[in-house]
Amino acid sequence: MLADRLSIPSVLFLILAGIAVGPEGLNLVGLDSFGGPEPLSGIVGISVAIIVFEGAFHLKIDKLQQAPREAFRLVTIGALFTFVATATVVRFALGVPWSLSFLVGALLIATGPTVITPILNVISVRDQVGAALETEGIVNDVTAAILAVVIFDLAVLGDTGLTALFESFVARLGVGVLVGGVTAAVIWYLLKHLDLTPSNAVQNARLVVLIGAIATYGLAEAIAPEAGIAAVAAAGLILGNSDLPHEDEIEAFKGDITLIVLSFVFISLATLLSFSELVSLGLGGILVVVVVTLVIRPIAVLFCTYGERFTFREQLFMSAVGPRGIIPASVATLFALELRSTSPEQATVLVGSVFLVILMTVVFEGGFARHIAQALNVLPMRVIIVGGGRVGRGLAERLEDRGENVVIVDKEEDAVETARNAGFSAHQGDGTDTSVLQAAGIENAKIVAAATANDDANLLIAQLTNTNYDVETVIARVNTPGNVEAFEELGVRAISANDAIAHEMDNAIERPALSEWMTELGRSGDVQEIEVTSDRLVGKSIKELDEYLPDGVLIALVSRSGDSQIPTPELTLQRGDHLTFVGRRDAVHTAIERCHPNP
């Protein structure tokens, strides 16, 4: 509740709460509180399985398609680089054997949904950024868990070669994916074909999915240790992208269960934290944290996300937000308990180094994630379009083509599915409900467009938006011309469908060249407006600025204090002026990049 109030990821308060009630704080909770390491291991294992399953269930294919190449690089090249580079710095900073170094390196690959999802819940980054971070977290959780177990079994305990290590990793991963696929098919079949009692259908569907997730984990673990994480990730991804009955209710239920087990796991594992183990690492431990967070992570992200999909600021944000979470904490704790009898020094280094990185990244990267995002200016303002029909989708297509972050809201499932199939971010719900608007991100919206076929609904949406939220522009579709006045009395920009069609037909009759040009403009050209807020634009003349622009674009209008004019070459720009660019689409976009309105 405090995290929601302050818009800070909850993991920060959870881990601090664990420290407060643990041996390093009030000493109310310790390992004995759970009956020893084995019961805690079982509870944590099931809890992590539920968390990973819910994260994978939430990861939709259309979201994965937002940044497929970059996400793939992060979970392959990025993970491999992080693994080797982290092992190297641990080896030389702490002076431990290579086997232990690679074990720590494997554990610190994981970011995971336990720490990434709470951050993205309070920070509304572009969908591409969120998709890449969520995909990396879920996949690397699986990679880290299996790789760490393989290294521990073969390298630390058995001193076996690289070939056996690779074969064991692939075998566990294969078992997990196979079990996850089979159990997902069984769960899907039960939900689709089992004749559930109508009065208890939703409750039974939730039960089938929850028990199915736990059974998936247990079955895979019985076949191969740590294959359970891969199994629940595979099952969650498959089921989350299947057409399940009562899917929204299932997803909400899974979210509630995940909140409970997430809180338990973070607090319980934090009670095992020993400050003496952290201090024993000395300057070497600090060096590991600094290099992992400020060198290795940025290099991996910058290399894996190169291209035009992400801005440099977004790359820096992704570099700065990679906290480690449950998987390294839980697995490191279990390994340390086994090592204490044979090699207590290695156990101390293992737990100390992993928990130090977790603590520092959760506190600084998780706790200051919003501040980092604000400093880097990677919080895009959203455009919310209520109404997923032809008008709403047509508007969304034009806006997204111009780089806006658009979310379509519609209460009809078919309309939402159509919008998603067309590549739009869509949210199902009644746009006249404030909770639905909040879930769609209205608190970070600059424009709300009510585009339904119902004037009463559009009027209520506009009224709710103007009354409850600080939105720059509220625009509404008016289907009946006589209702325009009611919208305008609320200060809403009303677009009458009849008037718009009549105006367009009049242009085609009286101004055919202009009408044809405007039609073509939507295909190959563009018109964009920016506000002059940058010091590098203030004081420049139109002539000086025009020489800086690419070919194929013109400054058509300069608006100042409500007055618009066709600019002369000698007109000098002032702060707050609005420039309207007209020209080829690519040229207009280049002009905006060169004259970005932010300082």
C-alpha cells in the first residue's frame, strides 16, 4: 500500500520489511520459523513457480512482437555476456575459484518478473521497452535457475567438463518445455471441454489453472531438478496466449495470488540476510556490484538493443533498471546451506555476493526507477482512444504512425481482439468506468478521444476525463449533429461525423486539388506540430532553421499566442512558438528529430 501511495516498486519495501523483522532487525523471524531449510525450500519453490507462471501468462505474443529481435538478443547474447563477464569480475575481485565464480555469474543473469513487473506497474514506459524487459526477465529466470543448478552439480561438486554441463542444461530445459507443453494442453482441454457448473464456472476455472501450475512445477521437478521453472514458464506462455474461457478473471486471480506469494518470498528470504556476510566481502564485493551494474549491464543492453527501435535514452533506462530478484536469492540460499558443511568460506562468498547485488540493485535501481525514468525522459504520454471500431482504429493507425503511444479501450471482446490483431495495444472494459480508464493509463495520458458510436457514452467519457484527470486535450466524436452544443459546453472539442463528411465532400467539389492532396498526405506525407522549448531553437530565424532541415519538408505555419501565420524567412523563433511541418513523411519525422521540442 505504501508502494502504491508513493509510486515506488513494492519489492523495495518488501525486502526492507524482511530485513526489519529478521535476525539483523527485530529478530522476529528466522530460518527456524519455517521449520528449517527444507520446508522453506519447498514453499519458496512453489511460490516462485506461481510467480513465473503468472509472469509468463501475462506475456502475450503481440507484446513479444513489439521488440522481437532485441528481446532475443537480450536472452541469448546478453545473457551469455553477463554470465561470462560477471564470473570474471567475481573471480578476480573476490579471489575465488572459477567454479564458484561461474555459479555466481549464472545466478546474476536473472532479473525476473518478481522485480521487473512491480517496476513496470508504476512506470509507464513505451510498450517496446516494457516488452523487452519482461521477456528478458521471464526467460533469464529460467536460464539462471537451470544453469546455476547444472554448474553446482557438475562443476562445484563433481568437477565435470563443459560438454557434460551443456548436455545437462539442454536436458533440463527440454524436460521443462516438454512438461509445460503437455500440462498446458491438459489444462486447456479441461477448461474448454469440462462441463463446469455454471454457478461456479469462474471459481473452478481459477482452481484448475492454479493447481495446474503447481502440478506442472512438481512434475518437472520430479523428473529433473530446476526443470520446474522452465515448465511453468512454458505452460504460462502457452495458456496466456490461448483462447481460455474466463481469461480475465483467471488473470486477475493469478495476480492476487502472485502478490501474496511475492510478498512472502521476498520477506522470508530477506530474513536470511546476514550483514556480516556482506561486510566480509570487503571492497571486492563493492567492486562486483559496481562492475555488474554500471559496466556489464549497460554494455549488454546497448549491444543487444542497437537499431532504430529504441532511443538512446531508453537504452540507458534499460541499462539502469536490471535489479536481481527471487531466483538468485532462493537458489543461492539453498546452495549455501549445502556448502556450509563442506566449504563454509565458499558458502559465505556465494550468499554474500549474490545478496549484495540483489540488495543494492533493488534499493537503488528499483527504488529510484521512476526518478531514473523521469531524468531520462522515457515516460511517454499516452493517447487513449475509447472505441475500437473503424473510426477508433483509423485514428489509432494515424497517431501510431506519427510515433504516439496509443491505447484503445472497448468493452466488446471482438473489438478488442480485432484491434490487437491489427497490432494495437488494446484494453477491454467500459470506457465510462474510471477504473478502466486508470488501468489503460489515463493518469499518464495527454489526449483522450471518445470515438464510440454512442453520444451519451462519449459525453460521459469526456466529462469524467475533464473532471478527474489532468489531460491536455479531450476530443469526442458526435454522431448526432444536435448534440454538438452539449459537448462544447463542457469544453470538449467535438467532431460531428455529419459535418466532417459534408466538409470533405465540399472540398472534393470546390477544391478538388486540395482534397486530393490531403488524401495523398495520409499515405505518403505528414503534418506535424511541435512546441519550441529548446534553447537551440530559440532566437533562430526561419531561414536559419530551414537550412538545417532535410529536403522535402517545409515550415508551413508558426503559431504564437493563439495567432497563426505563414512565416517569413526573417521571423525569429521564441520560446512557446508552435511550428507546423508539412512534407514527405520521412522528411517530417527527420525534421522533428532535429528540432526535438525537449531541451
